[in-house]
Amino acid sequence: MQRTHTSNPRTLFLDTHDVARLLGAMGLPEAVTQLVGRLRADYLRWPQFDKAARIASYAEPGTIELMPISDGQQYTFKCVNGHPGNGAYGLPTVMATGALLDCDTGMIRMMSELTLTTALRTAATSALAAQALARPDSRSMAVIGNGAQSDFQVIAFYTLLGIREFRLFDIDRGASLRLQRNLAASGLADLDVRVCDSVEQAVKGADIVTTVTAYQGVAQVLSADLLEPGMHINAVGGDCPGKTELDPAILPKTTVFVEFPPQTRNEGEIQHQAADFPITELWQVLAGQRPGRADDAQITLFDSVGFALEDYSALQFLYAQATQHGVGRWVDVTPHQEDPRDLFGWLQAQGRAETVSA
């Protein structure tokens, strides 16, 4: 993003309606394609980023996390939650907001909703990893957990990996039927979408298995006896210490790939493994420094927990697309002062102006 300096800085603000209009204008297949391109480019710049594991606040109902990152030119952060019981209040399980700032001035260039955007960037990251790790001839995917993120996962894998057969399973069959209806109305051609009665039925013969559940505790959404040669497992579901989706016996049978090891070893499927449990970082595979899939029989596992670099890419994507399409509105987050040192004088002048207008 090109930085601009101005004596009258304003901040681009995007709410959920703005992002929905933007993605509607682009179309989700085009949006996820462009976002994957940006993600790949940023992952290839991995050493340039100042990285840290997210800062989390844990409580019994859920988790609230802060995810910062910077490349020295732009700084981004996301504040995101994970509260599985939110449906009772009419709220999404995952909600997020974030900002994009210039490092040289600290100016906030954009503030944005990231609830819709997190679903899109999570799906884009899954597809990016699968492009490197799944068998090139993969054509079928089991989707275990059919909540808010599942639609985006399907569209990303349909668009970027050519997956046409999707087997759906959720403990709430209504969630699977909702996803099936949404996909039928999506306009995506040649889709074969089946609602299954069990995890076993969904997984048997699938080339790719995506788990995207909100289970709390040490769950076993996928058991080791369901593994098949050549399978790629995309473990996406909400992560935190003490929360897993996979049978621990799966991990030694697979080659595990992660985003940022200090975060994944604390939150991911590997959290209960030994500190020296072997893993490969995704950026190293994308950069050609480490091998991805070795052969058609290998079982690969992307232990995805979501990392701040992906939100950096998403915020950069939003800023570029929103300014191109004229979406969002410019707001005053920073006072516009003739004398930047006279903050009190500016406050007094604004107070008098408000009094007069009232």
C-alpha cells in the first residue's frame, strides 16, 4: 500500500455492510483468489515481519485475543473472540475488528470489521496450504462442522483446488442442510454436495478432510482409524490451550505443517505433543526451503490456528479493494489541528462549534 502524508489525515472505516458490498461486487471466487495471491506474497516475506504469538484472555465462556504484526512499514492488529455459546444471544461464535496503521507516523489508515473478513482469510489460508500439501488430483472433501466458516471453506476449495464433491457432517443436521441450501443457491457449477449421517460416512474415501468445529475441551472429531493414504487434513476449528479436534493418535501418522510454531505449540493440535514433535512451517514450504507433500501416499496435516500475518494480508486486501471500488467512509479518528501541540485549544474550538450548531 502506498503511504500518503497529509496535514488533514482521515481514516477509512469499513463496517460489515461495506465489506458485504465489496465482496458482492467482486464475487467471492474472485475475492478469495486475489486474497490467496496476497497471502502467498506476504508469506514469502516472512523474515521481514516482526512476529509474536497472539495475546489471549481466557474465561469460561470463551476467549478474546489480540493479534499484532508489522513489517516495519505497516502495522496491523486484530481483536477477535471465540465464544461457542454465543448462539443463545443471537451473536456469532467468532467476531472481530482490526486496524491498519503507518509505522512512520502511527496514523490509522483504516479501521474495519473483520468478522466476515476472518472467515474469508481463514478459508484462503486453508486453500493456500492445500495447494502445497494436498494431492494435485484431489477432488473430494469432507467438511466436519458446518457453521459460519464452512461456506467460505467450500468456496475456496472449489475455486482454487477444483474440488467438486463435498460431504457435510455436523452434530446439528440443520447446520448441514443450511450449508447445502446456501451452496445450491451460490451459482457454483458442477457441485456434488451430500449431507452425511456420521463423520465416518463423510470421511471415507475423501481426499481432503476439513474440521472446523467449535468444540471445547479435548475432543476427537476425527479418529485415527479413519485416516487413509494420501489424505490431507485441514484442522481449522477454533483453537486455544486445552482445546483440540483430532484424536492425538493421528499426529504421529501424519506430516504436520504449521503457521507460527510458538503459537501453534500452545494452541494447536500439537499442544499435547512433546516440545520436539517434528513440524514444518508453511512459509518454508511456499519458499521452497522445505518439502511439502513427498508422495501420493503421505498423509499431510495443516494444524491451522490462524496467525496475524493472515490478517495483515486481509487488511491490505480490504484497503486496496475498498479504495478502488469507492466503498466505506472516511472518518476523523485523529484531530485535525493547525498546531498539533495545541490539543486543548482544538478541543475548546470544537466544543464551541458544537454548542453553536446545537
